[in-house]
Amino acid sequence: MSGADAHLLIVDDDERLRGLLRQFLSRNGFLVTTARDAGHARRLLAGLDFDLIVLDVMMPGEDGVAFTRALRAERRTPVLLLTARGETEHRIAGLEAGADDYLAKPFEPRELLLRINAILRRLPEPETAEAPALLHFGALAYDPGRGELWRGEQPVRLTSTEAQLLRLFAARPGETVSRARLVADLGRDGHQVQERAVDVQITRLRRKIEADPKQPRYLQTVRGEGYMLAPD
């Protein structure tokens, strides 16, 4: 799993730290929900699924180690424990309870980010339905396997970035893809990509597949979220 789009639950009784972590992790592409204690976290978990839980050990009432142990009886959501106690026995207790990693306070936010991403990379990618053999946009046909766009018998030339974008959308037709996800995927070759640059590439791709690029039918904007490919 990639970091972008992952939904994190931060559980800590320190309101200031919760706010700082929410701000920092949101800036790094995560969807973040916070809880003040184990009871609050349980109420959230009853209605929401999370990709990873960042959990303080030293909380009033049920502590983080006990909560991790109880959580493991119900689900396999990864847990990263935070605590001011860095002694070996406490770290081992947390890991034995089922935590995936452990970070002692105080910590550098960058280290927390690296550890979160390392855990998420170890998760299996969710199974997705196979893409259809061809996707159609009116008179155009796109072959996802070959990465080729055709108008009848004539190939439509795509730049490398346009081809990469179309391949990303074709892997999840009818599904909203966030700008953050597109930035992350387009930047995997080592180049820095900004959201504004993604918007420009979307505009150029629309000129290739839309009858009226100003009123897109196939590559739609989902306001406040991203873009969605809607083939015929």
C-alpha cells in the first residue's frame, strides 16, 4: 500500500500532540482522524476502517498495550506505539501485545513518517478487479495492457506523462483518484511533481480523449477530491 490515501487513527490523550500530528501527517498526504483515549478509539473503529493506528501507551484508563492486545483479538490493523518509556521491557511488552512497531517520545516527526510508510509498504495491495480489455471514450478505444489509444485504425499519440496518467486511471475506472495519489505515482521516477502540474497534464489529456475538453465527459473532476475516469 502507498502512503497517499491511507487513513490513520491517532490515539493520544495529549490534545496538543494530537493536533500537531494531525497537521504534520495531513500535510504528507494522509487522511487523519484522532481520538483522545481507548474508549473514543473504539467508538470510531465501530464505524470506520483505518489503515494504521498510531497509539500512545501512557493513557488514562486503558493503556495502549492493553488496547493493542484487545484490538488484536478482533482485527489486524497495523499499530505503531508511542510512549515516553523507552526501556526495553516496555518495548517488548508492546510488541508482544501485537504492535507492528514502537517509537519512544520525544521523536522526530520525520522518523514517525518513515516508520508509518515502512509499515504501509509491508501491507498487501488490495485486490482489484481486472481492467476490461478495452476502454471506450466515444470514438476512441484505449488498450490498458498495451497502453495505446486509438481512434478507429489511427493511433493517438500520447506523451509519456499522458500515457502514465491514463494507465493510472484505467486501473480504477469509476473510482476517484486523489491529486495526492497522482502526485505520488507520477513522482516515483525521482522527479518532483506538484498538484498544479498534475492539473495541467489532466487538461492536456482531456484534449486527446474529450469531444469538448471544457465540459469533460470521460475524465471528470470530483470537486475537492480529485479526478475520475468514466469510460462508456
